Amino acid sequence: MKSMLRMAVGVCALAGFAFVAGTEAQARCSSVSVQGEGLTKELATEMDKIHLDFTIAMKGTKASGPVRTTCAPGMLLLTACTAKQRACS
């Protein structure tokens, strides 16, 4: 009976450690958002990709997951796009 109790306590302790380790890994990730402008939507999107890659590299992190891009008309003839991506260290 004592050995069953010890084994149950050990399993619970390991499960708690695994949960804490998992939350630490998630805590090291953040969302990176950048904005770019261009004469066309394609140019603005390309500027976003360049800015996003540069920003993620400067933070010392690696890109994780898909890039989400939204575009809207900007000032005068320009198109403004915003790109977001998750980055983890």
C-alpha cells in the first residue's frame, strides 16, 4: 500500500513538472507585428516580409507559424499592409 502511494505521489510530481516546463516554453514566444507601405499591394506585402524577417532576426528569435497579412489603403496612392507572425526563442 505504501509503495502504491509513493508511486502515485511520484507520478503527480512528474506531471506537475511537465506542465510547468510546457508553460515556460510557451512563455518564450511572442507575436511580432510590422507595417510596410508600397505603391501596390504586392510591394507593400513584400516590404512587410522584409521588415518581419529583419525584426525577428534582431530579437534573436525564430519564426513559428504562418504569416498573417492585412492590407488597407494608405495615404495618397500608397497601400499599407500589416504582417503578424509568432516568434519563439
